[in-house]
Amino acid sequence: MLLLVVAWISSSSSAAFAQSGWSEPIAPPAEPEPPPAGPNPDWEEPPPVRSEDSAPRNPDWVEEDEPPPMRKVKRSASELYGLRYATRSLTMPRGMMRGTFDTVVGRDTVAGSSSAETVSTMSFGAAITLADDFEIGFSRYRMASFPSISLFPTFGFGGEGLIAFSMSPEAQFGDIPFYGRFEALDREVVKLALDAVFRIPTQTNFGFLGGATLRFVIQDRFAIDTGLDFTVDHNSQGPELWSLDLPLKLVANATDRLFIEVRSGMTIYDLSQTIRTVTSGLLQGPFYFIPLGLRAGYTVEPRATMLDIFASFGFPTLYGFTTRDSSLTPETWQVTIGLNIYSPALFKGSAL
């Protein structure tokens, strides 16, 4: 009986194993497949993103559609005003400043002395252009009007400026001229400026100059400067002294930096015949003078500034005459050495 029970259990277990799939022997585990020869697709980096111009975009870079703004660099004085002296405008560009210096040495046989005497002066001046075509300054220099041979007020011997003094025949401070100039016309071939000059007296008397300066430019290297200056000098002993100056100057740039100027014209002195009134008729005006002068200069550019260095020699009253007499006076002469320094534009709103 026990044997039958064991046999039945054994046959039941075999049938159950056969139904559950365990009838066959268990196979050994399969060996792992070797890794693929190429890169693992799960490890690959995403393809680079390209911009519209197909350039690769580095995520560590910050790309800009426009270049960063650059700081504006001020243009040099020669770029603003021009290197050639003969083609410059009659006023500086807005915002520019000019410093002037000149010293004059000569012999004078006219200015109130019966014998010749040595005259020497020194002058410093300054000017600035506050608005387009409007320039003011404390200086006897104005473009196309200097060195003046006009007899207003010291026969061209200088001694006028923001700081000015004479060293001989006696030491004393000079007059202070304050001027305003408006450039009414600025074309490529013709330029016109209107001047008003007030003489603040420290040596002589109060005076006023009103005038017009005209410049004709020829072929970018030559210029003809002319115009008209009407002057009034205060006379504490009688009527005011009126005079008229008609300058004529030929300017040429031999090179872009080297310029030469020949100066002449005519001065009609004492139109009001004040001298005849003061001298009780011993001297009768008006008096006519024809000057003659030569000037040479050179322009240099230290950094952003510009510098004109010049020297001139002239006879301010070379030929003089009245309605009754005439004479040559080469004994009256003068030598002028000077320089002008120009700054770039100094304040906002100027040409940059």
C-alpha cells in the first residue's frame, strides 16, 4: 500500500513539472553581446545649433547682433579747421579755441616823434567760437586781418591783447581789444565776415572798429583777402578821429603746411580832419598811406592741436601823401614773430 502511494506522488509530481515547463533541463545563461564598434547613440552630443549665417553657436559665448558702441574720438584741429591756411574759413568751427602770441620790434618815425625810435611790444590773446559762424576774442588777431598794418591805433606795432605790454620806448601795459565776428557767407570760393572791435584803453583811448573781411579762394591753394575797416578813435581834446582801411593781401600755400602772404592796400587816416583842428591848421588831413609787407608761416600738428608759426616784415607807412605833398618813409619798419595755437572742439554740440 505504501509503495502505491509513493508511486502515485511521483507520477503526479512529474506531470505537474511537465505542465509548468520544467520538463527540459535548464540551459546555461547566454554570453553578453559585445559593444558596438561605433559611439553609443545614447552618449552622442546633440548637433550644434547654427544661426542664420550658418556659424556654429558656442553656448559659452554671448553673441551680439550689433557691435558694442565705441567711444567717440574728437577730431583734431586740422581736420576741423583745415591744414591749408589759404582755404580756411574766417571763423573757427564751433567749440574751437585759439591762443595767440606775437612780438613786434621796429623803428618808428611817424607816431608823434620827430626822430626815429625803437618800438618793441608783446601781446597774448585768446578767442573761441561759441556758435556756428560766431567768434569772440580778446586779441588783435582775426583770420585774414592780421598782422594788421592799419594805423588803428598804433601804426601796426602791436601791444594789444588780453595781456599786452610795450617794452620800449617805455614800459607800460597795452590796450585790450574785444571783438566779435560773424561769418555771413562761407562758400568754397568766397567767404565774408563782419567785425566789431572795441578797444578797452589802458594805454591810449577808447576806440571802435567796424568792418567787413572778404576772402576769395582760388584752386584750393591761393586766396585774395580784402575788405573794409572803419575806425573811430576817441579824442579828449576835440572831435573824434575817423579813419578808413582798405587792405589787400595775396595768400599762397606753397605746400599744405607752408604759406606765404604779401600785404598792401591803403589807409585813409583822419577823415574828420581832427589833426588840423588840434594843430590849428598846421597839419591838414586826410593822410593817405600805402603799406607793404611780407609774411611766411608754417603749420605743425602736435597731437590733436594745430600750430601756426609765422614771421613778417613790413613798412606800415611806406608811401604817404596828402592832396599837397607825398613822401617815402622806409625808415619806419617792423618785424613780427608770432604763433597761433588751435585746440580741437572743447564742448558738446560742436562738430565731431
